[in-house]
Amino acid sequence: MPNFLEESFVLFAIGAMVVYEKNISVKKFHESDYAIAGAASGFITRTLFQPLDVLKIRFQLQIEPIHTGCVQSKYKGLSHAFRCILKEEGARALWKGIVPAQFLSTTYGALQFWAFEMLTKQASGHLSEKIQGDMKPLIHFTCGALAGCVATTGSFPFDVVRTRLVAQGEPKTYRNMFHATSCMLRKEGPLCFFKGLIPTLAQIMPNTGAQFAFYKLFQGLWNYARKQETSTSTVLQSGSCGAISGVAAKTIVYPLDLIKKRIQVQGFEEARKAFGSVRRYTGLFHCASTILKEEGMLGLYKGLWPSILKAACTTGSHFLFYEQTLKAIALFKS
């Protein structure tokens, strides 16, 4: 929602639960309004919670253990990393990569909602009403997952550039997004903008499936605890269950996100030397096996805590600003 993938899952959940529920404001909003609202929500949320993303990426890229007992470790914990970045790089460093991140958020939101709209229309035109009624969750799951893949691929170069800008220390290798883009294109070629795409795409399907599975589970537990039979969810229930399910799903597929970040900074080792050890990985499986061998199983979960904290904050923020933007659009049209 989103780290980039957190935002995508939140936007997909919004799309599946709001955009294609035919009893919700279809007459009031045009298809493009939802894309605009999703992009605005992503933009605002990214601005507010970018520091958590910066901390998470720094942890993900650190080879050494993240605890106070390791002298060689650059960052020894969440508060230590925060203080260290402020002292060495200044407060602006907590918003490193914000420009490509904003391009990422808005581009992803627009592409995803557009793709979700087109795919769902195609499904409704080729499937019977009975199948559409009986298999609505599966249709939304499939269309949303495919839309996430389209949006991920289309906006991925921004994610790679953002990661490079966040990963670099002082003195900077790249002055800004445009300098980073030109240098990467000249030295590494256009394919460098898609480093880490395979593990990212591999996250989309299992995470989306897990998110909805957990969402239904938590909804059932909520209804059971309150002894209510109705399937109608309140705003509090949907927001709470959605946030918890997003965190649970994120935890399951988190190692793929870490591997993606490690691969994205390949060829960028010189700018990473001040932060500790660097490694060269030949691919997804080599990266995973090397991390397991050198850093252990917990190495695949470095940066999980700021990621979970961000997931909880951004999920609520996404829902809030998404709904408020739609209200503003409705007010403008009236």
C-alpha cells in the first residue's frame, strides 16, 4: 500500500470491495473517478509514511545482523537507525526517493484500477449471471491479481529508482531521480529498471490470496465474537479486519520483498560500502540461498517490524483518503 507492495494490496482490496459492488454509488461515480481517488490516496499516504519505508529498505539491504550485540552492524534497531540517519544524513534523508515513490504510487493506482475495470468488464461479458453471483469473490481475486501484475510491471522502473535513491549514503551517487535514471540507463542498460520484477510478481498472487483468506477468517471471527449473523460489515469492522489481514499476508510473503530489494541494488555496491558488507547475487534462488546460509532464516525478515508498522498506518490512511477523495469528487460534480 503501500513499501510499494503494501499499497498495491490495499488498493486491490478497495477495488474488490468498493468499485464492483453494484449497490454502491455506481450512478454517482465514473470509472476514472476511482483511479483518481486511488492515486490521490496513494500520493498522500506515501508522503506521510515515507520514513518508515526508508527505514525498512535500509534494514532489508543490511547483511549484518540487526541487534545491539553486533559491533559491525550499521543499524542495530528501529530507534537506532532513525537517530543514525538523522545524525549522518539529516531529516531530509527520511524522505529519500520520495519523487520516484510518488510517481510509483500514482502510476500504480491508475494502472491497477484501469486494468481491474477492464478485466472485470470482460468477465461480466463472458460469464453467466449465475457464475458471476456464485463466484464473485473468485472473479474479484483473479481480476485483481492480474490487474496488480499489470500495474506492477508498468510502474516497476519507479520502484527500482526509488530503491537506489533510498539505498545510497553520503556522498550521493545519484543527485536526483533524473540523474539516477540517466546513469542507470547509460551504465546498466534498460533492463536494470526491471531488476527484482520476478520476485515482485511472485508476491502478487499468494499475497492477494492470503489477504482475502485472512480477511474472510477475521470477518467470521468478528461476527462470532459479537454474536451477529449478518454479513454486512461496518466501517470499523472492514477497516480493522482489512488491516489485520494485510499485515498477516505481508508477513507470509515478506521474504520475497526483501529478496527483490537485494536484487534491485545489484551493480550499486560501491555506494553501499559505507553501510557494511555487500554481496553479488546471480538470481532469485541464489539470493535466497545466500541469505539463508550467511544470515539464517531471520535474515529473510529483516525490516519486518517497520514494514508491519507501516502496513498498519498506511492501510487506515488509504481507506480514509480514498473515501474522502471520492466524497470531494461527488461534491464537485453536484
